[in-house]
Amino acid sequence: MEKNGSLPRRIPVNLFYGLDFSRAGAPAQAAGTTEWAAQHNRLLHIRAARQPLAPTDRMWLENFERYVRKHLADDTLTVARLADACAMSASTLLRKVKCLTGQTPQQYLQKIRLDVARQLLETGRCRTVARLAFSVGYRDARAFSRCFRARFGSLPSVVLGE
């Protein structure tokens, strides 16, 4: 009870979680889901970046990454298959990976694939872009080249030619 005898004012949910939708002038979901999703993703990313991982979470993430690296060349490695391997639903896997890394499982998988591809290019283990794409789980060399360029700013053929 407050001093004047009335019930305490409830804190709006969006302010409680640190989301500000006052510019939209309406509740978060009704105002525009894209703005809400963007703010929610920023909040998750900030939370993931600020907090150190608990030992159990760190172990889980290391095992998850180990599994991904072991099956990296398999082009059928999908979020659904990763979820089955982790004995959880795809939505639970999405929440867990998003909470720990700030990325979706698909983004995390692509990041690992591209990082391994760059390592293979720098060490000279692959001689062609098509073979490199296939070795990290891409079926299409053009799609791989587009993703590589978006991540690193240059085509893999340019890095290969250096």
C-alpha cells in the first residue's frame, strides 16, 4: 500500500525488462513487431556480452561447438539436426544458443563454417573455392562466396590468389 492508501502502481512489463516502446505510443506487439524484435535482440546481445558464462553453460557451449566442428563438412547439418543431437526442441536450442552467444543457431553455425574456411584458406589446405565450400558444408560455391564476402569483405578467390 502506498501512503495515500491505494495499491502500488504496477511497473509496465516493457519498462521492467528495459525495453522502451514509448516512441511507438502503443504496446510493443501492436506497435510493430520489427521494432520490438530489434530491441529484444539488442537486449539479448547486451546481456550475453555483459555476463560471463557459468561453468555449466561454458561446458555445454564447448560441447555444442565440438559437435558442430566434427560434423562441419556435412551439408545436412541443420538446426533441427543440432536440436536432435542436443536432445532438445529447435525452439529450446534457439533460446539457449541465443542467450549464450547472442546469435541464432543458424548464425552461429555459419560463423563457425566461415571461420574454418578462412583458416583453411590462410593455411593453403584448399586449392579451389568449390572444394573449400564443400569442405565446410556448403553445396553451392556461389552462396559460400557471397557469405564469405559479407563476413570478411573479400571473396575467397581473392584470398586464395594472394
